[in-house]
Amino acid sequence: MDLFHEYLRWLLALLIGCSFGSFFANLIQLQLIERPIEPSIIGYRLRSRCDHCRRTLNWFENVPILAWFILRGHCRSCRQPINPLYPVVEILSVCVAMISINIHAQPVEAFLIYLLGMVLLHICWIDSRHLMISDTALTWLLVVTCALLLTEGSPVSVSTGLQGALTGFLLLEVCRVAFLSVRGYSGLGAADPKLMLCLGLLMHPEHVLHAISLAGILALVYWLFEACRADSVELRRAIPFAPFLVAGALGVHGIRLL
């Protein structure tokens, strides 16, 4: 590939990362503030507004990443602070897009990998704030993982992916139901097995077990860290498990690439 096409690929990744990053940033903000229960892509507002004075923003106030820094993080009208979530998600989106084109040269597969990364970012962000995973986000994740499973660049075959999905779902669902029956309260969110089902579609069943084990270790380390910081230990304190499941899956994939 010549230098011109290489620069063109990076420019395309930058444009996709910025444009879709703004979309995901608004989607996360909607779920965090306006619709914390169950957001809908259909109900997504097309025009961005100030979260304080509700003024519709002009086009130059919507330029990804740059607008927040030019406005110094404040609304041009009411001077109230703009949530730094917007530039952070947009920058992360560009990073995910850059990584995606390095993972796969084919545009379709690279775009699906980008969407996978951004949907997982959305799920982890919301779960870390609200301890919940919306059915809408899980549906989009299932669509993206199924599409990746059917591409030529899929890391596993269709039959292996289905086995991995079934393994991940059943393992976490059995643990959730058993814990609820024995202890009388839920020790695992109802959406976590569904999340592992989606992640398992792109993994070998054996690697699913490794990912869940790694997620459990990371969650335990986080719980111990939070317990050391607190004055008293709360055994029933809920922690978001989705970020650890995603970290476990990515960790297993990363170790396999080494």
C-alpha cells in the first residue's frame, strides 16, 4: 500500500471516529441524565442542545473534540460547564477507529470492529454509573457480534462461536440463579449472562472460561481496593461487572495475539 492510500485510511478513521464519537457521546449523555432506564435509538435527538439552557447548538459548536476546547468547556449562551464526557468519548472513538483499521484491512470488518468497541464502551460506561445494561445496547451488541461472526475475518467458526456464546451464557446464568437461591439476593445482574453470550460469539468455549475467570479476578481486586478505602466492609455492595467481563474478554484476545 502506497503512502497516499495509507494517509487516506488514517484520515477516514479520523473522520469516522469523530462523527460517530459525537453520536455515542450524545447517546451516553442521554442515558446518564435524561433517560436512565431504557434509551432508544429511535428517540435519539438529531439536534444537539445545551444540557442547561436547552439552546440548540450551531454547527460550529458541534465540531467534534475541537469545539469543547475552543469554547473552553462552557456553553456560549449560559456559560454553564459542558460535560467533558463529550470530548473524552470522541477522543476514545478516534482511538478505537485507529485500532480497528490496524486490526483488519478490510473496510467492512474494520467498521464492525469499531462499532463493537464503541458499543462495549457505551455498555461499560453506563454500567459503571447506573449498575445496569439496557436491552437496546445488548441488542446492538448482538447484531454487531453476529455480523462479525459471519465475516471471513471472524476469529472463530460459526459453530464454535455458538458454543462459546452458549457456554458464557449458561455459566453466568447458573451462577446467578444458584446464588439467588442460596443467599436470597442477587449476586449477579440479569444482563451479565446476556453480555457474555454476545462476547462468547467471537470466542472459543475454553477462552470464554478464561475470560470469565479473569473478569472475576479483576472484580475481586477492585472490591478489595474499594473495601480498603472504605471505613467498613459492605459484603453486599454492588459493583459493575460489565467492565470486568469486557476487560476479561479483551485480555484473553490480547494474550492470544502475543
